[in-house]
Amino acid sequence: MLKHTLHVCVLAMLFGCASTQPKQPATQETATTGPSYAYEDSALSDLLIAEVSLQRELFPLALGYYQHHSQHSKSPAIHEQTTLLALHLGKAEVALDEANQWLSQEPNNATAHEAAALALIMLEQVDQATEHVDLLLQLEPEYGLTNLLTHSQGIGEHHTALLVTALASLAEKHPQQGTLWYAKALTQQDDQQLKPALRSLNKALKITPEHVEAQLLKSRLLFDTHRTGAALRYSRKQTQLHPAELRFQAQYIRLLIEAHKEKRAQYAFAELAIQHPDEQELRLALAVFAMEQGLSNTASQALEQLLIEGYRQDDIRLYLGHNAEQAQDYETALFYYQKTQSREANLKAGFQAARLYHLQKNYEASKKIFQQLRQEHPEQALDLYLAEADLWRPDSPKATLAILTIAREHYPENQDLLYFHALMAEQNDDIPQAESDLRLILQHDPLNAAALNALGYILTDRTDRHQEAYGYIKQALQLDPDNPAILDSKGWVLFNLGRAEEALEYLQRSYQAMQDDDVAAHLIEALQALGRDAEAQNIQQQHPTLNRQ
């Protein structure tokens, strides 16, 4: 499968390589002098209705009339109309059948081969489609591909990828078609054959040297083949030759960022702002990319310039805060978070500031912000309780449970809150409270697999009520048979019931899907109980934090 950006990129480039303007298909009058066809009055009436339906864009109705008459018609014009209408409606099988009948009457009709190729692509029959594209190029070497690509724009990304595969396979047979070499370069790039892709692309550029997408791809391929200097020089040259083409400037800046050429990237940002002052969204996207790549100074300069220009100010402040956080400049991050103005931005920035204060162990400041946010955004109060509790979870199960208990008073039947509260109660050794929370969930939702599993697991892990636990876990597994957490619970309860051999199967299945420490610890115990110490030791070595032997 070709990359996500293939559809737009390919069609744009293929147009440039194929021709400048599509050629209109030859009519019967200009191509050959064909016979005239006589129609019965009823047929003429039906065809007239079909034409009127087309004018009114009643396409399915029109297709029905055309398809009915094409079954007995010897007129290529009827088959042509039926074929093209079926393609427009996405009825590939009908289109292919009609195109074949059309070709049986006019085997050298380029438009018929084009239609057959598109129908076959839609049916994912690439080899057969390639044969028709080959014949199309033989019949119409100058305009055939342009027409094909014009009519392929609506076939979707997946089918465009198949069309590219078909075109790529014909590059050697039609070496003067730049489109085909470009298609070949794309398929080779997708297969990580970067140097061959570059060679194919150079052949395409030799035929169509000024095509933008091909030049962009060349810069990318040079960079990806570790020819960073050549890539940057080539990309910079294109920005100078085509100052109005934003894609060249954007790619040049991206390559500088990826190469961590920070000074040159900052200069290129400034140049972009001068040459294209209204392209602020592009500059924002590039600034975020710089931030993601760790170039905090470059990102900061670009974002601050956008802030000065008054562009999306609250969004920019949030990005500046996040960028400062990444650079561990927490004071600057808090400064920008505290400067947001809109209600929505204040919620986002407030949470970020509370999280940052918590990270710095300024718990009182963090708590104060959460309280203020819940007052200002009551519709988000539950989520804010959950978020605050989650911040405490790694450090203090006790503090986490305290926050959730307060939230539970306001939202006594919220299942997410009850579940979280149950887990934290278990971590605080309050097993009765955990059991109570989970039973309350099941009272309202008896088929809740997560709650059934949690209740069963807590009972078998923290009490001696293994048989009761087994019932809950068995039911959970019936509801969600491939869930690795439930598979682990099933194995663990079987082990606690003294059925280690049966337990092993479930624990191994769980470990294959979820190789975390808890599952590993259970699996190690089961293996050791069965005398398979070497296997247990091997798993132990992969989990050095485990204390189990």
C-alpha cells in the first residue's frame, strides 16, 4: 500500500508528466465514418427519457435505460454512454461489461480501453487493467494518460494506489512517458528502494524537468538516502527558482528542521514570513514540527512572531507553553499558560499549569487551580476530578483515593468513577470498598466485562474466595474472550485453585499479547510450580524489576 499522501500527490504529478491539457475523445465523425443506426420508436423514446434524466442528474434512472438498450444494441455510442455512466456511479462490473462490448465493436477505441482500465482498477484486477493501459498508450501516446488521469480523480486513495502500480509496471515498455517513471519512483519509495526510486525519478524529471511534485520528491529522496547536503542545496535552489511556490519553501524548512540546521531554519522562517505574510497557518504547522523535532528555539521564535501578528493568540500561547515545557523552562511555560483569554483556552491552559505545578511538587498551587477550574467549568467537573486523581496516582494512592472519594459524593453512580475508585481502594487495602464499588457497577450493568474481571481478580488475589472469583472471571472471559487482562485473571484464579497446568495456557496467551510485569510474575509462578524453572528464569531475565524468583 502506498503512503497516505499518495492520492493527491500522484494525480497532481501524473497530470504534469502526461500532458498539459486532456484531449477530447475522438468522436465517430472525426475518427472513422461509422454506420448509422436505426432505432425503433420505443427505443428512441426510452433513450430520450435517458437523456432527459442525465440533464436532470437522475443518473441511476438514466443508467437503467441505457443498460436495457445496450443489451441488444449494435451501437458503440450506446455502450460508450452506458460505460461512462456506470463508471460515474461506481458500478465497476457494469462498466467493465459494457466496455468489453464496446471494444468488441471498436477494438482500437482509446476511450474504451481507458474505461476498461478504470473499471478493472475499481475491481482490483491490476494485471488486466495494465493490459488496457498499455493498449491505450499505444493508441494515444500523447494524450492517453492525461485523459486517463483526468477521469480517475474520483476513484479514491486505495484505487489510485492500484493505478499507480499498474502505471509503474509499464515504465520500461514506454520509456518516454514521464508519468510512468514517476509512478515507478513512488512504488519504489514505498518499498524502501530509495536509490532505485531516485534513479526512476531522475528519468521522469529528464522528460518533465519543471514539474513541482517530482522536484519535491527528489529533495525528499536525496535526504532519505543520507545525501543531506545535496538535498538541502537542491531544495534551496527550487525555492529561489519558484519563490511563489509555497510547497518548496515549506519542504526546505522541514528538511532544515529534520537536519537540525537551526540557524538556517530560523532564517528560512523569517524569509517565509516576509515573502508570504498571510501564510500564517503554514508557519504555525512548521513551528509545531520544529517543536516536535526538539528545535525549541526555532519553534519559539516562529511562534512568538505569530503572537506578535495577533494570529490565533490563545492557541499560540498554548504551543509556546508546551514548547517551553519541552525545554524544561517551566517558568516560561507557566507564564504563557496564565496568559490565555478565551474560556476554552483557559480550561486547557489551566490543566497544563496544574499538571506543571504538580510536577514541581507545588501541590497546593495545583489543587487551587483544579478547584478554580471546577467552579468555572462545572460541566467538566467530573473529568477534572479524574484528571487530578490521575496526577496523584503514581505518587500517592491515598491522595488519589481521597480525591476520588470527594468526586464520588457528587457523582455516586458514574461507572468510570466507580471503577477508578474501586482500583484505588484495592491499592489502599480497602477490599470491602473495592468490592462494593464494583458490585454497584454490576447492579446497573451486569454484563460489564471490565467490572466482572476486576471483581474476580481482586477476590482471588486479595482473598481466599477463589471459587467465587472464578465465576466472575469466567463470565468476563465469555464476554471478551481475547482480552489479555482477563486471560491473565483466568490463569491466575486457576493457579490459586491449584490447577497450574490449566492456568499455564491462559497465562501464556496473556503474556504473548501483553508482556507486562504483572502477567510475567503470574506466568513465572505457574512455570515454577510445574518444575519448568529454566523457562521461568528466562522470563525473569526479561523483567528485572520483578522480585519473584
